[in-house]
Amino acid sequence: MQTASKKVINGWAMYDWANSVYNLVITTTFFPIYFTSVTKSHFGSENIPFLGRTFVNSSLYDYTLAVAYLFIALLYPILTSIADTRGNKINFMKFFCYMGSIGCACLYFFKGANLWWGIICFMLAAMGYVGSLVFYNAYLPEIAAPEDQDRVSAKGFSMGYIGSVILQMIGFALVVVMKDNSALASRITFLLVGIWWISFAQITFSVLPKVNKESVKRINIFTDGFTEVKKVYGEVKKLPVLKRFLRAFFFYSMGVQTVMLAATLFGSKLLGLPDTKLIITVVLIQLVAIPGAIMMSRLSAVYGNIKVLMGVVLFWIGICVAAYYTAQFKENGGDPEYGFYGLAIAVGLVMGGIQSLSRSTYSKLMPQTKDTASYFSYYDLTEKIAIVIGMFSFGFIEELSGSMKNSVLSLIVFFVIGLVWLYSALKVSNVNRQS
């Protein structure tokens, strides 16, 4: 196949520009700080009541994300079955886009006392974000030839970082200008995220390929979706390299996604850094991530995807160890600020690269098929279940041990298991080439 026109490629990548503001502004920067601040202010403690028991507010944040990802993971098989057989992927991409953006905008009304409202809107935003991505990712093999998929995938992530940094800076400016009412500034930023996401997504929706009505099938969507997952699982089992890569991806995603989702809580709650410095740090991460994603794409062309992924996973292990000792340094009376900045730069270098390279590696390893949504549903299902386990473990270990630094250290286990499976995939791949 030939890679689609520049207009289609740019339009596809524009969805990263549109929805990445959720990932940066809501889950990475403003909302975790805002959530822990307003709940502590309203309830007078970090221990807050919810559903008949008391939670540490940061752990409740982790659990909320885990439940949202679990819900959407369970829906994936049905949704992609509909998209593959009864209509257009773009319609379902739109549905989740609108649900997520409205969820973000409605966080404007969350002020701490209405805890249920904040949790429900946060879950809707998270579900909208991850739900739309399965359809967005499924377009990659349809619009890009295999030799161009690393480049196109990296372009999407780069566009996402640029767009999200712009809105991040707008939010930061609001916090500075409205320093006497930073809570309102954060709530306005949540509203802007929803408007930004839904507005720029229209560019993507206007250029993506439309459905071929002749391919529409009539099936039982409630059973066929799970049949498709079972079918993809059966096919993956017959592909030794892909099977091992997915196992590796499952485990190292537990670590990568949890670090990304909990990094601001780590800096705010454990290291005690002020909000303005945290926001600047996250912008720094995004700026470093742009050349990082491009660098990973170029390295993969020289050394191969799996070797580069192994090196990146080793780097992530080093980040976790360094984060633990940074927290230890803080507990011993030291100033962790510059250590946190160093961690931020390190995370930025590999954050976008490992996501972009994982997506394109999977696209290359999967067999030729028209059911791309089903295959990417399986890929996203793997990642989302990994996030559920990672976020739940992170929150649970903090509650159990009384310190978030132990949660960070425990993530090394996930990275090590992922590294072992990547090495196994590389060995099998080399044997296949020799034979």
C-alpha cells in the first residue's frame, strides 16, 4: 500500500494535538494537584470519606483512574466489533471524543464538596480519551505504509506534545494572573481543555477515510466482539515474536503509564514542590519529549525496534531508582528540587519515544488484515488492563506502606519482567531471520 496524502497524515496527527491536552493538563498537571488540594481543604485532611470508607486522597485519585480504564477495557471488544462490522470507526471515535471533552469541561463545576461530581466527570474524561484512541490508532496501518509507520506515529505524538504545551502555558498564565484565586484558574483551564479537544478534533474528522458501505456486516455485536478478541488472541499465539512483544508491552506499560499518570502527585505530595514549579516542569517534560520521540524513531531505523525498546526500558528502571532516592533525600532534610528537574528531563526523553515506538512496532508485527480496529483493540486492551493493575498497585502500596516512594520503587518489578520478554522476542526474531 501507499502512504496517504500529506493532508490525511496531518489531519490524522491533528487528533493527537486535540486530545493530548487532556493527558497533559488533566491527568498530568492541573487536576491531580487540584483534586488533592480541594479535597484536603474541604475535608480537613488527606484522608477523605467515600463509599463508606476512608481513602488517602491521592490513592482515591489512582483508584478512580484505574476503574475508568477498567470500564473502557471491558467495553473495547463490543465497540470495535461495531466499528469493524456495522459502520465507521470515525463515528465511535467522535462519540468518545465528545464524551471525554464534555467530561473535562464539566470539571469546572467541581469544587471539593461535590466529590461525586468530580469523580464521575474525571472518569468520563478518562474513558473518552482512551476510548477514542483505539479507533485513532486503528487508522495508522490504513493511512501509512509499513516503512512510514514509525515516522507517522512519531509525528502524531510530536503534534500532541506541541498542542498540549500551548494549552499548558495558557493554564499556567491563568494561575499566575489569578494567583489570589488559583482554584478558579484551574477550573477555567479544565473548561478550556474540553473546548480545545472538541474543536481541533473536527479537523481530523473532516479528512479521515470514510466507511466502505459494501463491507458492512450484520452480526451479534455483544458476542462477536469477544469472539474477535478470542480470534486475535488465537492468531497472536501463533506469532512468536508478536506474542512475546505483547507480553513485554503489558508489563512495561504498567510502569510507564503509572509514572506518567502519578508524576505530578509524586512531585507535589511527596517532594512538596509548589504548583507553579510543577507546571513549568511538566512543560519541560513535553518539550524534551518532542525530540525524544523523533530520536527513538531514528534509532529504531538503525538498531531495530526491539533493541531500542530494551534500552529505553533499562532507562526507565534507572528513573525509578533515582526517584526513590530523590524522595529519600527529601526525607533526610535535603532539597529535592533540582533532582526532580533531572528526573523530569529523563522522563521526557523516553516518554513519547516508548509510546510511539511501541505503537509502530505492534503495527509492523501484526499480520496483514482488514480488521485493524480489532487488532488495535487487543493492543489497547492490553495497555489499559496494564494501567488498571499499575495504578491500583501504586495507590494500594502507598496506603499499605504509608509512603509513595515505595510505590515508585515497586514499579521496577514491572519493567524487569517487560525487559525479559523483550529479550525473548529479540532472540526469536533473530532465529527467524537466520532460518
